[in-house]
Amino acid sequence: MPHAGSFSRRALLARAAFTVAAAAGAQAQPSSPTRMTTRPIPSSGEPLPVIGLGTYRGFDVAPGSADYQALPGVLDALVAAGGTVIDSSPMYGRAEETTGELLAARSPRPRVFLATKVWTTGREAGRAQMETSFRLLRARTIDLMQIHNLVDWRTHLPSLRRAKDEGRIRYVGITHYTPSAYRDVEAVLRAEPLDFLQINYAVDDRAAEARLLPLAQDKGVAVLVNMPFGGGGLLRRLRDRPLPGWAAEAGATSWAQLALRFVLTHPAVTCTIPGTGSPRNMADNAAAGAAPPLSAAERQAVIDAVAR
Ligand SMILES: NC(=O)c1ccc[n+]([C@@H]2O[C@H](COP(=O)([O-])OP(=O)(O)OC[C@H]3O[C@@H](n4cnc5c(N)ncnc54)[C@H](OP(=O)(O)O)[C@@H]3O)[C@@H](O)[C@H]2O)c1
């Protein structure tokens, strides 16, 4: 454990409130102590496992390639750990098609929470793109449809709401990945009823803490965190550094787990979707979802260790 004497009492209390609030929304599945923790989607109360899978890059691979052949193992590792959330987009090349193929190849088809996006301009183009997503994902229902990077959001939002009313999608959301867009994201979040916000947040990328995460929490909007490893750069920087001495006691065996557990300490966060095409990395990431929340002091120690 980090030395608590280095923190002021006020800062410690503030950080403790952070961790306690995060833990309050969380629920460990009672049947198995290693099963992944879930948190409720605020608009419905439906429990969502806290670690999911991002398909950007990792699932945009050619059938028959060695990379493709590894992907059933990624899905297995997600499902075996109790994870369900898979995030994709028409922007990710072949990723939706790959996801649909892998799901269809498993019998029975695993019960997953499918999230994808609309990423085009114009009403007809948006509707056509969503139809393509249903076909590629081989899904009758898509759990979460998001407007990717707010592209033409005023046009798409009514289409998404209609699809929700028709029962074809279950939740509506928006996404972004960069602080330069946070003003626009905030304006939409304030003005429009939404089920989900997907946004970037990581140990070394904490700008969303200032306004977006508290606002989402206030408004009862679920948060999916993208780029929890900064697109991979965070872990590449840490690769050759030993884990902090206290990590083993906290039940963490990798920097990836510390980085994900850091993200999960924020009480606004519902789930994070690290991207991977590696079964080993998926299992590593999923383990973070079964671990207890980091304490306030551990959370700060992760920030300090990464900044060093
Ligand atoms: N605007 C948007 O809507 C938006 C923007 C960005 C991302 N996203 C979504 O969020 C997801 C996550 O973001 P991201 O994929 O860009 O970045 P990320 O999750 O921060 O990082 C992914 C990178 O980390 C590596 N990695 C994953 N787990 C690891 C582990 N345990 N140990 C070591 N390396 C590990 C992956 O390599 P390996 O494949 O080798 O494991 C990959 O290179 C995306 O896949 C996408 O679904 C959405």
C-alpha cells in the first residue's frame, strides 16, 4: 500500500468519497467470487459487466489470417469472465462483420451486449448504415446505437429514437474521444435525453473528470469509457517498468489491470471497453473487472506511478 501519511486528511477524505461512491453503484455477482462486477445502467437499472471489449483495429483483420484465428479466443475470454459488452463501429473497417461471424460461429450464440455506431451524414445514409450494422452483426436487436463523434447528430438522433421505440435498439448514445470536442458533447448531454455517453478517460487523460463525468452522473446517463490505455500508448510506456510494490496486495498483476481499475474508481463510469485482438490481453483486462475497487490511496498511487 502507498504511504498514507503523504496525503492531506482533506484530500484523503475527498478521494475516499470517490471510491466509496464508485463501489456503491457496483454489485459483485453473488454466485462466484471471481465473476465480473456489474453496475446498473441508470436509465433502466439493467446490470452491465464493468469490462467490455473494443473492436477498433483488433477486429479489423482478414479472415484466415493468424490475427483473425486468435479472435474466437478473445470472445471466449470475455464471456468466460462474465463480460458481455462489445463495442464496434462502421468506422472500424471489417470489425462489425468479424464480430457477427464470431458470434454466429458459437453455439449457442453467447448473450452479449452489442454496441455500435452510426458514422455518416444524412438521414437516409444513417438509416442504411444502421441496417448494414444489423446485417453484419447478424443481430435482430442492437443493444446500444451511438452517434459516432457526434457526426450529424441532429439528423441521426430522431432515427435512433424511432429505432428504440420500435424495439430494434435498446439504448441511445453519443460518443467522442478528444477534449477538443467536450464543449459540444456537454451541450448535447445537457439538451438531449440519452441513455449512454461514450468518452475517453485514462490515468493520464483525465479531462473528462472536470465536467463530462459529473454531468453524466447527475443526468443519469451511463458512461462507457473508450481508450482506457490511450489507444495503447499508456501501456507501451509502462511495459518495462515493474509494478508498484503494493499492486500484489491490491490483487493486480499487470499495469493494464491497474489502468482499468483506475478508470472504474470514477463513480460515473458504468463500463470500460479496452480494445484488443489478443485472448491473453482480454483475460488480463477482464480480471480487473472481478477485483475489488481500488482504495482512494491506491487510486492516487496509480496516478503518481504513471506520472513518474
Ligand atoms: N470516438 C469513438 O467512439 C471511439 C474512439 C476511440 C475508441 N473507441 C472504442 O473504444 C475502444 C478502446 O479504445 P482503443 O482500442 O482505441 O484503445 P485502448 O483500449 O486504450 O488500447 C488498445 C491497445 O491496447 C492494447 N492492449 C489491450 N489490452 C492490453 C493488455 N492487457 N496488455 C497490453 N496491451 C493491451 C491493444 O493491443 P492488443 O490488440 O495487442 O491487445 C491495443 O493496441 C475501441 O476499440 C473502440 O471500440 C471509440
